[in-house]
Amino acid sequence: MGAMGVTERVTAGKGWAAFGRALLAVVCLQAVLLGPAGASNDFLTLGQDRGPVAMASSLEFWLDSQGNTPVEKIEAGADTLPFAAVKSGQPHLLDNGALWLRFDALVQSSQVHWKIEVPESGIDKITLYYRTSLGRWVVQQAGDSQAISTWPQPGRYPILSLSHEVGQKVRYYLRVEHARIPYSALPRAVTDAQVTTARQLEHLLLGAYFGLAALITVLALINAAAYRDWGFATYAIYMATLAGSQGAFTGVTGLYVWPELPALNNMAVVLLPLTAAAAALWFVRTVITPKRFSRALDWLIVALMALLPLVALVDVAFPTAESFALINIMISSSMVILLMVVGVAMFEGDRHARWIALGFLPIIVAALFPLLRNYGVLASSFLTQNALILGSAIEAPILFYALLRRVTQRREPKMRAITLRTTDPLTGLGSSRLLTSKLQQALRTAERYQQPCALLIINLSNLATLQQQHGREAGDRAMVLAASRIQALAPDTDTVSRVGDSLFAWLMEGPMTSNSVNHVATKILTSGLRPSNQLPEADPLQFHVAIGYMADPSRLALIQPQVWLTRMVQEAKDMNDGSRKAIRLVQL
């Protein structure tokens, strides 16, 4: 029994020892997995992959609050400086400091040239350091504070080359300077082929956007001049300034417009967006006219329109974190006031306000992304960089359509008044004024080409009888029916007009003879004899036709259009003397 007890105690002791070793292994593994971030990060292995390589797991960061630590000191203090693992989307407010990122990378193939890109335009300055195998520093710089010609690879955002040495792990230090706006963009590794493909795609998309903006701006200016409409004029200004601000945001202006004047980059990023916001308020004030609803609201818009560019100029002269915060607050306030004005107009029943609201909705939603990034709520992303371009591309045609509707509806009464001066409201035919003008032109043309000219006056002789028997409404239907039948017989080159209560005129142009004109008159008489269910008892239309025919073109210069028309109208009226002859030819 004693031997068995000793054996059991030895076995138990071995079991506890094994359990202790296993527990110690688990604790050590946990310490490795959850230990200091600097020890857990992997180095970046770059082979022959063609796609972008995310670097978040390989990056460590340290915030230099003073911004004056040289890279040699960073390298010397690699084990003592508090570098920590990078968290994707974590914003850093640098102000006058600098953000240091470090990573190790190993290039495995000499056939692929690797680079790192920081996919965010507008970075003040970014510097990449690494040592060659000989111990020499390689330094590359890019950013908005640098002329494009000094960038390692010109573009909208920084692209820096990695070491070409194959099979050797290299430590890189990336220094970021970016004042006032929280910085959260992370670099990624890309190949030359990937950079080329991305450049071609972004040039295509950005070219399409700026081409659309330029086209709409030009069309708006043309419509402003054609319609003398301030709505189109302010819209053109708004679209031009908005496109300019997008050029500044995306780095297009810095790359193509002023590549050697980097000082303009930060100025444009402030001036152009605030000018675009002021132009948007001006456009809404012109189209909506808020003075109709509230003078206080109208004065608020005017004050904000003047204040926005003024604050931008002050910020350009004295850039501070406080002035930048004020700019964001003013842009946000402009959006709120714009929505307020459009909302009040919709509530008051403005028929154009809903289209203006629909047009501004995409750009206001899109503007939230860069604003929330500026406030430090959102990290840098595709939407913070490009949402405004997408929103503007949707907004532009909607607002242009809204302006066309507005101009069309405003011009309808004027066009109707103009039309009534030259058109008979009952039959839709031309009026006597139009006929006189056409008659003068026809006489000049006939004289120039030495060809005859004819004017037919057609009298609906039984109009009075129809009105007496069936009422005035039946008489109006008879006139409309007569007009449609006469118009159906006339070619497009001729002019048919109403010149009296029961009288129509047909101006014939082109080669003709007296027989051909007489044949036309006969067809008019025949058309009136066709019964129609539009008239009571299917009564026929009885026409009398007086033909004024000028056979000798040399005498056309002696004829006055109004005199000729008056004489032929009298000839048609004289045919109601009980004579059975329905066609009368008057040689002039």
C-alpha cells in the first residue's frame, strides 16, 4: 500500500508539472500576441504582386509635438522613442508638429519597382528617409508646400520610391507635416504598373467631371445672355467656383494650373470653397427671392455672402487653427441657411423650390464627408476625397433643368402675348398683321425672280346663316373647320391667315399660272361641300373665293401690300350680292 501511494504521488506531481508548463506556454503566447505594438508589427514583404499592398500591420507611429526632431535622432532612439502600432482611421492633429511613421520592407524581385503612395491630396509636406546598403541616406519629399518639379513623381498626391535593393530588409521613416486638418491617411505599397493604371483611370474620370462642369458653365452663360436671366448667370458663377474648388481639393490645379507656385495651393483650398459657398447663396437668393417671405432672412443671406470671402482673405493672410475652425463653422452655417431658404420657399408654394432643393441635396450630403473629416469625426477615405465631385456631377444637370423650367414658365405669358399678336386665337391661323408682313416679303421675292404672285380671299358665306340657325358656338366650329380644310390644301411655302369675321386669306408664292390658281380655288370650294359631323345637320361650308392675280412681275413694285389686301377683301365681300358665281378672278 505504501509503494502504491508513493507511485500515485509521483504521477500526480508529473501531471501538475506538465500542466504548469502548458499554462506557462499559453501565457508566453499571449504575451507575444498582445505584447507591445512595436514588437508585434511585421515587416513588409514585396514580391511580384501587382495590386496595392496595405501597410497598416507593418506601420508604427510616433508624434513629434515640436516637429524638429531630425531623422538621425529618430533612428538612434528607435528602441527608446514611444513608437506604437498604427490604428487604421485614427486621426492625428499635428498643428506645428510632425507625424513619424516607420516600417521595414523587403523587396524580393528586381523586375518590379515598388513605391509607396499616400492617397490624399493637400498634404503640406511628406518626406521619406531610408539608408542604402552603403549607409547613405536617401531622402524624397513631396507635398503642397513643394513645387511639382521637385516631387519624385509628379501627381495629385505623393508617390515615393522604395529601395531597389533585392533581398535586403530596409527600414523606412516617413515624416508627415499637415497643419490644421486632422491627418489619418495611411500609405500603401504600389507598383509602377499599378500607378500607371490608376493615373489613367483618374485622368479619365476627372476629365469627364471638369469637362461637364465647363460645358454646363458655358451653356449657362449662353442662356443668361439669350434670356437675359440672372438665374443662369449666378448659376454659371457658382458652377465655375465649385469646379475650381474641386480642382484645389483634388490637387488638379496644383498639378496643371500652378505647378511651380506651391504657395497658391493652401490659398486656393480656402478661397475657392468659400467663394463657391457665397456663389451658391447668391444663386439661391436670385432664383428663390427670399425677400418675398422674410426681409430678415434675405439680409442674413446678403451678410453671409459678403462675410464668406472676407473670412477667407483673413485666413489666407493670417492662417490659424481658430480661423480654420471658423471657416468650417461658416460653411456649415451656409448649408443650413441654404436649406432653410429653400424649405421656406417650398412651404410657401414656390413651384421652382423643389427642383432647387433636389439639385442641392447631393452636394450638401457630399459636403458632410470633408466637413466631418475636418472636425476629426471621419478618417480620410475615398468619400472624404471625392464625394464633392460625385455630388456636384449629380447636382449640375438637375439645377440646369430647374433653371430651364423656371425660364420657360416665366416666358410663357410673354410668348403667349407675342403669339396672340400674330395668331388668330380661334383658328390658330396667322393674323392680318402677319399676312401683311408676309405679303410684303412675297412681293419683293416675286419682283426679284420675275415670277407671278397671287392672293386668295376666301369668304365663308353661310357663316351668318349657321349662327342664326344653330347659335354662335356652331359658327365658331364652322370657322375652325373651314380653317383646317383650307390649311390642309396649302403647301408649307404658302401662308394662310384669318383676315375678318368670316374671311381667310391664302398667299400663294412660287411659279404659277392663272389656271393653276383657279384650280386651287375650285379645290377650296369642293372641300367645303364635304359633310362633317362637327356641324349640326352636317351642313356644308359655302365658300366664295376672290383671286388677286399679278401676272406681270414688272408691276409688282407699284403695289402696296395693305392696299392690295384691302381691295381683295372688298372684292370677296362684294360677291355676297346674290351672284351664283363662287370664284372671281381679279387681274392686277
